Amino acid sequence: MLLISTIGLLGLFVLNLMLGIKYGFGFRHYWFFEALHFLGGFFLAMFLANFTSLKILIFIGIAVTSFFWEVAEYLIWKNQKLSSSFKKTFDLKKSISLKPKWQDTVLDVVLNFAGAAVFVYFAL
């Protein structure tokens, strides 16, 4: 399970960066990033299950990871230099706003937990 979860997480990260951001697929298709958050929660729960079988610890791990991921999104938007560098690296138009919205942040966290809950329900 460790190998599958690691490959799954790395694959999602690459999909997010390349297909979702660099080629704009995620900006054109709203469901793409949502699917990645759900699958990210699923594979992160699978990864964490390699180290503990306690469901509460898995959900705490999801919460901590979600918090840091969303803070990173906020910091990239807030810091003009990071925001510009991110847009330049991924060839994003200057008009694309990286400003996080509360509705999106809440949905991201809910989807992370939903993916983890599906894994926990079926695997533990």
C-alpha cells in the first residue's frame, strides 16, 4: 500500500502542476481540481494507513496536510513575488487570479476529507 499511495500522490501532484495548471485544463474544467482533492485525500489516507490504523490519526493527518496546503495557496497569492514567479513558471496569464476564495477553500477541505473517508470506510 505504501508504494501505491506514494505513486498515487506523486501522480496527482504532477497532474495538478502539468495538466491542471500549466496547460490550463483545471481552469477550463472546474471539476478537475475537485477530483484531484478527492483523490488526494484518498491516497493520503492510504499513505497514512501504512503508519497507523487509528482512524482519528489518519483524519488528523488529513487536517494538518489540508491546512498547510491551503496556507501555501494563500501565501503564494499574498506574496507578489511568489505569485509572479508561479504565474511565470506555469505560463499563466496575468489576468488569472490566484486569490483563494473561502468557498473554494472549504470545498477543497471537504473533498480531502471525503476522499479519506471513502478509503477509511472501505479499507480499515
